[in-house]
Amino acid sequence: MKSPNMETFKQQKVEDFYDIGEELGSGQFAMVKKCREKSTGLEYAAKFIKKRQSRASRRGVCREEIQREVSILRQLLHPNVITLHDVFENRTDVVLILELVSGGELFDFLAQKESLSEEEATSFIKQILEGVNYLHAKKIAHFDLKSTSR
């Protein structure tokens, strides 16, 4: 039984609204794929989070933790923090439709460059610190910080 303050996500099939494409990355309980919204043609990232099927199970993420992530993401609006576009749910997954950041990982960008100008380094550090400062001002700590070369 769902608690009264637990939000319901869209129960329609995400595939009815988005064309799902290539895998961008994966973790223990989630996979991220590129997707394209059918009605607009805009590209996003679809994060498929495996739901824990029972309290006793260790596989998947409990619904309350997913709800917390969605609740936090819905509060955020900053150019250096990804935005949440939509949320779907089926029997096994919750699918977050997120802003697609296509510049690639900053680490990979830096590894390919022979040198980085002071201006480039300053720009990257400034973007990261502005995003983290915004989160901290909202009393949000980020435990999986990623930076991209937008």
C-alpha cells in the first residue's frame, strides 16, 4: 500500500512518448539511455531505475528513495545542474526523463587534451562550483558528482 504523500508517476509506457536509443551508461541499479521525445523531436536521457520488488530483497532501489530523488530533482533549476523533464513507472522500473548533456565526461575530455589553458580550467571549475553552491544553498548534498565538457 502506498502512503498518502507518495506521488504517483505516469503509468503509461515511456515508449509511447519516447523513442529509446543507445545506452549511455549504467550502474548497479540503473541504466541511462538516450531518448527522443516523439512529439517534439527533442533528445533527453532516460534513466531506468530498477525498483526493489519486496522489502526483503536487496536488488533494486526502494520506491521511497526513488521518490526522494524525484522530489529533489523537481526543486532544481540551474544551468549547471541537470533538469528533470518527466517521470514514468511500470511494474519493474521508474524512468526519469532528464536533460541530455552530450558534451561527454570532463575526465575524458581532459585526458584527450595535451594541455588546458587557464581560461578553460577556470571555466570548468567555475561551472562545477556554481552548481555545487546552488545545491548547497538548497541544503542538498551531492554524493555522485559528475562534470561534463558542455
